[in-house]
Amino acid sequence: MKRAYFCTKGKTIKLMENNMLNQHPADIAEQLSGLDVKSRNIAFYMLSNDEKVEVFSYFDPTIQQEIVKSLTDKDLAEVLNNLDPDDRTELLENFPDELIKHFINLLNPEERTIALNLIGYNEDSIARLMTPNYVQVKENYTVKQVLHHIKKYGKKAETLNYIFIVDGKNRLIDDLKIGEILLADEETKMEELIDHNFVSLTTVTPIEDAFEVFEKYDRSTIPIVTESGVLVGIVTFDDILDRMKMRDTEDIQKFGGMEELDVSYTKTPILELIKKRAGWLVILFVGEMFTASAMSYYDDEIAKAIVLALFVPLIISSGGNSGSQAASLIIRAMALGELKLKDWWYVMKKEFTSGLILGGILGVVGFIRIAIWQQLGIYDYGEYWMYIAITVALSLIAIVLWGTLSGSLVPFILRRIGFDPATASSPFVATLVDVSGLIIYFTISAAILSGKLL
């Protein structure tokens, strides 16, 4: 086994041309990812052609693009022609049109046809993730014929867990687990094993909807058919898992009150990071300015009863926290397909009860806290301390209830008008409840303390 060496930044990186230390391609990709761009490109170039293809698919998209730009047309053609079609489609999506055209021209006629077909589908459709590399047989095949077919064509298949049965017009009529075929008699025909009960997705099915199908049926592979039922590809769970990871990452970033990052945090330049965060921060800051405006409107009440200002942070933060909790629960339930738009009234009834009870709990705690501080002499709230305690308790009930209802309703409104529910971020809901919470607090205070402190 021949070794190759090169030096970078004072370190000698040892590579195996035929097999890099007998490691899995994912481990090799991880090691190369830790090198600087120049060293990584050199190391990748020194791998064998088979290793290039295997290792390349485990790189992050950003690194894949860097490597692609460093390869000669000959080496690039070798990689592109041997990449799994779904991985190649995802790679091509990240390049401008003029480069895509150049890459497509490097493919052999068969792979070029496959690539053009996949790129032709809508960006959000499940067909963009499918691979045409699978094993299909006719219903009149015997088990013996199927096994011979697998040996002949199975090497390029994405998976052999399922064998797909088609009719004379290439329409999918069933799929069988490989175990069912292996355990059957050699002369048994496929038509004797199938029951025409199978799960499939059409090429135009949105990727988001495909997540639910994979989870519902607990499948590792699902066939993709045209609207007329013709089998054109399959999608495996690992491809779906990658997209689910990307979706969840975007949702988490949006929920934190910022735009989603185009690449990983470690790869995002500082100026781009600031750009992604500044917009939402400005919007939220302007929103919080309304909180100051609301407080200035109640200057007279605060001047007459300074004690009311003591509880402003406690009260509005409780409302914001309850709203953020509700928004988190609803957005996640929507992402998992547990809640649809039609369920909004069910959610409102449930959250009304939850908000009322949660507000009641905090209200009792707030009342007891004021009473204990007053009785122990820790703080003197004056002769009307009981009314102040009642004001705080009722305000907490009302604001927590309002926060809960707001946090659970906003995602439905956003989904209804076509926006991502994850945009209902914690900071957004908290800001909304802060402003309205002050109005509720001082309105209740005016009603209870009028003629006493006010």
C-alpha cells in the first residue's frame, strides 16, 4: 500500500493513496475538513478516484463547492459522473446557472439526462431528492430471475432493502422487502408475493409533506411515481433526514429572532452574521419603544403610586414568558404535522384553560409574596397593600392568559397568510405581549386603586 506525504504549516499530513488509514469515507472527510483550503484540496486530489467520490459526498456543501472549483475538468467529471444523483442535484443547486451548464456538459449522456430531469423539478418537490438508482422487476419474474437481476444491476442501486415491482408500462404495482424474496421458493413469481398495498409519493409532493409520510409509515425508502403512477425514482430516509436537519436549523434560527444562515455558523463571515441579526434586532427595538411610549402614557398613575412601577418588570416578563412557551409548543406541533390550520379553535380553547390556570398560579405567588414582605416588614407597601396585592394578582392572571393566547394564535395567523410560523419568534411574541401587558396592568390598577392610591 503506497503512502503519500505533503507538508502544511509545519505539519506532515500522511495520506494513503489507495486507502487513507483504512478509515470510513466520513472519517476521512472529517479530517480533511479540519485543514486549510489549500491543504484540503491537495489532500483530496491525492485520493483515488473511488475515494474521491465516496469522501466528497460527506463534505459540507461549502467545502464541496471549494473542492469543485479546485478540480480540473477531468477530475470534476469523474466525481460528478459517479456521485449519487440526489447528492449531485443538491450540489448543483448551489451554483449559478452558467456553472451548472458547464458541469452538466461534463457528464456522460446517461448521467446528463438524469441530472437534467432532476433539476427540472420544482425546488421544493420531493423529486429533487430522488435517485433513479434502484432495482425494479416485472410481476411475472420468478424469485430466481429477481436474484439474478439483483446481481447484475444491484451494484449501482442506492439501496437493496426494497425491490420494486412494475407492470408492462413501468407503473408501480408494489414493493417487496428483500427478506421476503430471499425466503421464498426459487420458482415463486412476484405476482404471488405482492398484495398491491404499498406507499409512494408523487414527484410534485412537497418535501415538507414527505417528512410526515416517512414518519407515519416508518419507512427507510419510499418510491416516487408520476401522477400516472409510473415509477421514476426512490427517496431514502438519509436524504430526508438531511433536509429535516436543515429545516429544523432554519426554524431554530428564526425562532431566536434572526434570519436563517446560508451556511454553518463557523463558516459565516462576521459581517454576514451581523446582517442576518441586525434586521430583527431593529424591528424588535422599535417594538420595545412602544413599551416606553405606553409607560409614558401612565406617567400620572406612576407618579401617584410609585409602587406600581416596582412590578412592571415582573408582570410583563411573565406575559412574555408564557407567550414564548405557547409559541414554541404550537410551532413545533405544526412542524411535526400534529396541528393544521383548522385546529386553531381547538388550540384556543386549550390554551385559554392553560393560560387561566398558569396565570392563577403566578397570581397566587405574587399575592403571597407581597403579603409576606408586608407582614415581615421587608418592604412597606402602605395602608392599601392588600389592594396592591390584588392588583398584581389579577394583572398576572390577565397578562399570562393574554400572552398564552397570543403566542399560540400568532403562528396560525402567519401560516394562514403564507409565512413560516417559525417567524413567530420568542422575541417577537415577547415584544408584542410587553406592550399590551402594560396597558392591561395599568387598566386593572386604575380600576382597583382609583380613589385610594390613584
